[in-house]
Amino acid sequence: MLSKLAIRGGRGAISRQAPRGTRGIAYKAPLREVQFLLNEVNDSEKHYEKMVRSGGPNATPDMVQMILEESAKFAENELAPLNEGADKVGCVQKGPNEVITPPGFKEAYAQFVEGGWQGLSFPEEFGGQGMPTSLALVQSEMTATANWTWTMFPGLSKGAINTLIAHGDDLVKSKYLAKLVSGEWTGTMCLTEPHCGSDLAQVATKAEPIEGGKYK
């Protein structure tokens, strides 16, 4: 899986133009600051060497540097130019089960999937890269700063993946995790009680088990 990331991650260097009629806002990833925090403040190389069970040995200095640089290219060249135009255009609901995303979002997501970025820190047994979570956080920080709206699409999947890894049985894991980790499938957020807003303590929804291992 590491070779896939190393080979395909470089495609983020291809610059994407903002949609016609919109003005792209430039974003420059703070690579020097990130490198300073990882290398000089936290001594990540020694830290990762100790993380035998969490993919640390895979995070060699060269690999970390490549991940940082390719993450920056993808955020700067692919996502940032789409940000302002997406705010103006928004999503369009075409039917009960179809939504059209802003121009360029679909293509950027395809590059994200092809590069293996969704699986950066997830276990290799489920198709991930097996890297430390801290590297995925840095990568997400760049994409979120460049284009928060787009980052919500793969971001919600991470919550679903983590939940399944922690609580799913073998049947559920075998059915969903590989496709979620690869990015072929995505997670979502079902807001059944919109009156709660950000006050999640008001949520009263619960799932009750029924026959066949299903819930209602």
C-alpha cells in the first residue's frame, strides 16, 4: 500500500483551475511550521520508532516528508481553487436520492481516492496505509484549511470507519471497511433531530434491535 501512495500521491501537483466565473483563493500550506513541530519540537522520528503497533516504523523521515509535500500539493493545487466557487454555487438536489456537488468536487475526490489518502492511517488489514494517526491529522488540516466544505465528504467517512473498527463484528467489518477505507464508499451524518444543533445532549434517538441482526 505504501507504493500506491508514493506513486499516485504526486498527481496532486497538477494544478486545477477554478470554475469559470469564480476567483480562486490562494492557499499555501505551512510546511516549514509543520516540519518544525514534527521534527524539532516533538522529535517525531524517535516517537514513531516506538509505535510498533500503530504503524510508526512505516513513518520513516523520507516517507513523512513525501506525505507532507504531496498533501500540500493536493490542498494547494486541487482544493483551494475550488473553495470560493463552491460557496457561490453550492450543491443542487436533483431528486430524493441525487445531489450534484459543486464543480470540481467530484474530480478532486477521485484524485483523493486514487492516491489512497483516505486510508492513510487506517490498518493495512482493511486496505489502509497503516501510518500513524498524527500524519493523517496533518493531512486533514491542510485539506480543511484549503477547502473545508470538500473535506467534510471524506471526513465523515473517518468517523464511520473508526466506529466500525472499534465496535463492528467481523461480518460488518468485512462488508464495509475495505470500501470505506479505499474511498469507494463514504460515510454520512444523519441529522434526525435538527432542533439540537450543536447541543448533542438533547439527542434522544436510539436504535432498538430487531430480528436478523438489524435495528430500527
